[in-house]
Amino acid sequence: MKKIVVFASGSGSNAENIIKHFKKSKVANVVSVFTNNVNAKVIERAKNHHISTEIFSKNELLSRNVLQKIQEIDPDLIVLAGFLLKFPEDIIALYPDKIINIHPALLPNYGGKGMYGMHIHRAIVENKEKETGITIHFVNENYDEGAIIFQKSVALNETDTAETVAEKIHELEQKYFPEIISRLLEN
């Protein structure tokens, strides 16, 4: 059975969706959730599914503490699901093409430092974009610049608000993220 480690910083709805998806899988399961936020709802979600959690500070992420915990688990895939810190280059170097992220826009548009969540959705509405979507990509040393694995777009209309854009994106994330993870692990 292949092992997935999920990193999340917030509510953890994508993390929980991935956990639920792989509970039924014969290919892989989520073995641990890592978070940099002691108040993140993802901690409660993980515990509800009996998944171990690791809570760490930004300094611990940059030191070797988090890397050592990852190495002890020896995951087949590291999934960033709403993880807001820049991922350390030493971990990326040890797990080439084994770390993926989901971004709530069609990269390369609306990517980079500070572009996450409602910041992106508001910018998309302000710029009167006709479509947006999700991008699942490999993680490299730069924010949102890793090789693209998958994109899915959704049409927008003039009445969309940042909140309705967020809902459309959330639906895409919930549907496609577990599927793409499965596909990567089956190869």
C-alpha cells in the first residue's frame, strides 16, 4: 500500500476529501497530515479519521525536524492541499516529482507569493475573467512554477462574486484532486 502525506494550513476540506477517497483505495492511503497552524481545522478533520497529525512551526519546517519526520514515514507522495508556506528546497530535492500542489487558478495566471484563496478569486472577479479553474502541479523551488500535471477550467459570468468563484473552484478541487492523485500513484 502506497503512503500519502498531506500538508495543509487551514480548514482541511481538500485534505479530508483526499482522506475519504483513499480510505476505500487498494492503492494508497493517507498516513499523516502535517500543518503549520495549531488552530487549523484540518487537525480535527484528520483526528476524526484516525490519521496522525504533525504540528510544526515555520522554523521547524526550515530546520531538519519536518524532513526527519517525512523520512521516517517514507511517503510515495506528498500532497499540498491548502498549504501556505513555501516548501523547503531540501525536501523538494529528496522527493523529486513526488510533491504536488493544487492551485485555485489556471496557472501561470494568478500564481506566485501571496496568491491564494480569496485573494485570487477577488482578482479574477476584478479583472472580469471569463473563466478560471484549478491547476495541479509538481512543486519546485518557486511558488506555483512546477510542471503542470492537470488543469480544469470553469466558465464565469458577470454576476459571479469572489464567493461564487470560490464555490466553483471548491467543486473542481473536490472532484479532481483525489482522481489525479490516484492516477499519479497508479503509474
